[in-house]
Amino acid sequence: MLAFAASAQHVEYSVLKESVLQERLKLASPKNAERCLRLKTLLAESGCQGAAFREQTVKGSREPNLICQTPAAGEQPRTIVVGAHFDAVGGDGVIDNWSGAVLLPSLFEFLATAPRRHNFQFVAFAGEEKGLLGSKAFVQSLSRSDRAQIAAVVTMDSLGLTPTKCWPNGSTKELISAAIQIAHSLDLEFTGVNMDRVATTDSASFMAAHIPVLSLHSVTGDTLRIINGKRDVLSAVSWKDYYDSHRFISALLVYLDQSLP
């Protein structure tokens, strides 16, 4: 267990051993059905099974959304959603977006080890490459009261090319500020890079519904051409940057749980 202080808060977080995360990253497959199956297996191995797990049908996609939930222990709990799409187009889809999806099992396992103030929902979205189908289905399934109960959404898409970045135009300012604070505490680089004119991601579904969201990625103008093509393979990953993203997101989720009303 690792720890640091942020805004007078004591933040304890955990990360996988590098070798374990490397082996999970190698499980990327160019076939979406296989990606879904492998991710479902990893989630089950991480403890997401039984009442904690459910599948959500996504119209237009052969694969469902995979959803894991941890219960809250706070007096007035809300919900923090952590999402990443698992479908891919081009290469082995390691960067876009096995890099984000494969973090979901470890994040679920870690957050479930101790009581948390808020509920956490970890969602592996299907059909992102077909037009954000999975995230749109998830948002559309929420009642008005469900939407009001969401304190934050953190989406992860295409990590590991460079140090962690956010998509400012696709994120809520308060959550960007929280992310900057955690990055500073961990002495990690964190910048904003908008990709509005050249790409889209699942955070857009939540922004459209006026739900607070933080869109995380690692893409720049120079690295954009790697995704959705034959170069999206394991060798494209900058391991240090990817593992730093793993550390950063683990710590960020604990901080949001402790700080968000």
C-alpha cells in the first residue's frame, strides 16, 4: 500500500506489480468478442462476480457493457463511475483501448478491499468505435435520480503513449483541478490536450447529459496516427508512462472518494 498527502488528506492507494500488469496488457486481441471474454475473466478473477457483476445489452453491438459495483459505507453515498471501452479497430488495439479497459479489474479489486464513502461502478463499454454505443446505452439507462447521484465519471481511453493527459473540452473543471492536485502530489506530469477535431471518446456521452466527467488519455498530435491502425500493438506502449497512469488513476479515485460530497 502506498500513501501521500493531498490537500491535508491522507491518501492510501495500491497498484499491481509491474509484471502482472504487463501480462494483462499482453492479452489484447484484435477480435472484440475475445476481448470481451478475456476482460470478463479478469474481472471475475479480481472478485467482480455474483451480485457485484452485471451485463448490459448494447443496441448495435454484439458485446454487452460489463459492469462491476462496490457498495458504499458513507452516510450519504453517491456514485463514482470509472469507464473504459474495450472494443478496437486496427492492430491489436493495445493502446486504443485495452490500455484503459485492462485497468478496470485492478481498480475494482483495490477499491473493494476497504470501505469507501461512495459507490463505485466500473464499466467496460462496448461499441465505442461504432459511435459511443456502450456509453450512450449506459447513460440512457439512468433515471433522473440516478444521474443526480453521480458525483463523478472518470473515463480512460488510449493510455500509455505519453504521460497522462486530460481532454479539457471533454472534462469538468472541478475534476481537472482534482487531477492536477493528485499529479502534483505524485510528482507526475499532467497536461491538457484537446482532440475535438480528430477524435471522440466515451466522456462525450456524459458531457451531453451534464454529468461531471474527467476524460483521461495520452494522445498527442504526433502519436494520434498510432491508434486505429496496424501500429497499435504492444511495442507502441511507453511502459513508464503507462505504469505512471496506473498509479495516478488509483490515487485519484481514492482522493475523489474522500473529497467529493
